[in-house]
Amino acid sequence: MTTDSRKFAKTLDEVKTYLGKKREESMEIDGTVIRAYCECIGDPNPMWKDTAPPGLVTTAMISSGAMLIGVPLLYKRSVAGGADWEFFKPIKKGDTIHTSHEFSELQEKASDKGPRLLMVYKSSHKNQKGELVAISTNTIMNY
Amino acid sequence: MAQVYFDDVKEGQDIPTLEKTPTNRTLVQWAGASGDFFELHYDKEFAKTMGYPNVLVHGRLEAAYLTQLLTDWAGEKGVVKKMSVQYRGNAFPGQKLLIKGKVTKKYQKDNENIVELEIFVENPEGQKITPGSAIVALPKK
């Protein structure tokens, strides 16, 4: 059965009320998490035993959390527009990563295909010692 | 894998290409690993309602391939410091994707040996569907 799990807003103002909303989540990085990630992308590098690949924190953990803020969409189509990441410290097996996501920016743009929204999410990732390991920004295009 | 050193890197050089062919199975694995259960990536009927002929490969999975491109190249002593991507095109399961990179600049800053790269995912039609850039620090001999 085809389902659509997304929420929709009736007006732009309704979407704007979500600006600044945050969501926190934590994840324990054990060997299973590292292995599942490496198996999925096909990365057999032996470096990823006690250290997690940098792609893990940014790509594997971020999606669900930021989306769980539950910001409604205005238009039917939505795709990822772009993303950037800055890595400060390696993540080690046994670390607990605390992530804070924020719906931080909303831009309204006109295009020849009609209006579109750029929805920007910023996330920061800290380890159990409070050290910042990475920050990231993800942009969703809704049109 | 041999360690690459800052001394040996030349501006304009290509780094070794990765080949990836994500399948429906890969997309399901990725959904589970990432928690991204957006129907666009596993429900073909849903994808059609959004105007696509098939489910789409997750943009973030392509980004993960690009981080692997960089970590494979930078080796154990190299550090990936920054990466950014733009999702401009679509990839579909079963397509062979080429994950590529080219050195654009090298310099020393704050006692680090910095290399800047242009990176991208190329689809079978030769289009750069996910272009981006990266900054990597490499060891010196």
C-alpha cells in the first residue's frame, strides 16, 4: 500500500511558526552501527574498526532526527537540495553522540516552475565528553 | 592501501574513482541505517505521484559515497575536514554511479597541509548529478 507520511501546512505562516524548533537525540556508536553503515555503502576499509567513518554521523544519523522536528511542507514535492559538513574530531567506537537539530531558516523563492521553499536544518554533534565532533547543514527543497 | 602524502599531490590531479551501483536492497538498508523512511526511496507508486519514473537513490547515500571517496584517498593519516554537496540530479537504483574527485588547490595553513578538492557523482549519462567540494588535511613526508 502506498502511504505518505508527510505533514502539510495550509499557509507559509504556519510553516514559519516552526522556525527555531529543535530536537535532540543521542546515539551510542557500537560496532554494530559502524558495521551496518559500512556494509550498506560498501566500505570495507579496515580503518573502520575502532573509529567510525566520518560519513556515519553526518549521513546516517541526521536524517531521521531533523525530520522528526515535524515541520510541515507547503507544496507536494520535496527533495534534498544540498548539505555541508564540518568534521572536528573522529568518532570512536563506544562514543555516545548527542545531536541537536534546529529548523533554522526558511527562504521563499520564485522560479519558472512556480514557487519553492528552501528549508534549512542545522545540526551539531557532540560526544559524551561534550566535545564538538561535527556540525552540518541540510537544505530541503519543497515545491 | 598506500598512504598519500601532501608532497606528492598536484593541483589538477584526479583522485581514484569509486564505482557504486546502489540497488533497491541498498536503499532499504540505507533507510534502516539512517532512519530516513521517506516513501520516495522505496515506493515506486509514491515516486510516480511525484513525477519520477522510479524510486530515487537517497541524496545522503550519494554523499556517503563521496565521504568514502575522500577517506579511501586520504588514508589512515589523512583527515576529512569539510565537505559540501548540492543535489542537482537524480540517481535511480541499478544505475552505475561514478564517484569522482579532483585536486583544485593545495596549501599550508595553521601547520596543516590542506588540499581542496572538487568532488561529484556522475550518472551513466555523464552528468554531474551531485557536485560538491571538500577540504582534506594530509600528512607530510
